[in-house]
Amino acid sequence: MTLENNEAMYGADNAIDMDLSTYSYAKTAGNVNTWFRASLDKEHCIKQVVHYWTYRKLTNTHTCSKDTCTCEGAQCTNLPLRVYHQTTVSGDNVLSGCKLGDTVEITDIENDEGVFIYEIVIFTTPKGSLLNSLTLSYAIPNIFPEAHPTM
């Protein structure tokens, strides 16, 4: 659910428009964690994810290895990132400098402000090749799930 249900102003597409004056905002409601999810076209080897969470170019930078993603930034604890398989099965050849998955998700675990994404940049290694298709979604799980193909 976006702020004021205004998809044009706060929709998921704003997270990848390369414009820090726009943003995607998944609004918190109730006691359910709010999330932002990027569903990729296939399994990719995710090396790094940069999440701009304010117009002042403040970021959380998530660097991934085979087993986990570590974060540097002021909002790492409140807005953790997960890379996982939602629609694909994990491949056999896992490279050490990245995490395999077809989904990147950022969750507001404190359930206080929701998830602001001024921009999200997902870096993959050659195994994953270029992103050909991306579906962004933001929601309060089980209440207002929304998904929007963007590429």
C-alpha cells in the first residue's frame, strides 16, 4: 500500500527511475512488517545492493557472499535485506562473491515508518547476466499485496 494510495507519486517504479527526487513508499499499517520486493526475471548472482533511503543520498550498501549479505549504513538494523529464491530453484555452481536468488527484499522490521526507496541498484556478477525483467512490489503482507512489472 502506498502513501495515500497514490501509485503515480509513491509507486514501486520510482525505486528504479534513476531520479533521487522521486521515491517509492510502502506505508506501515498495523503490526505487520512492511516490505519492498524486487522479483528478478531468473536466478541471478547478487553481488551488491545499494538502497538509497533518503533524498540526501544516504544509503545502505549490502555486499553479498555465498551465504549472506552484510550491510554498511545507518539503517541496516531497521531495514535488513534478504536475497532468496521465490520462483526459481538454486543453481549448483555458487560463486563465493555473491548470493544466488531471484528476489531481493527490504523489510521494515521495526514497523515504524514503512519502507522508503529513493533508488535501489542491484549489481550482479556475470553468472546472472543483465536483468531483463524486474517486477517490483511493496506491501503489507497478507493485507495489501501489490506487484507491478517494470521492465
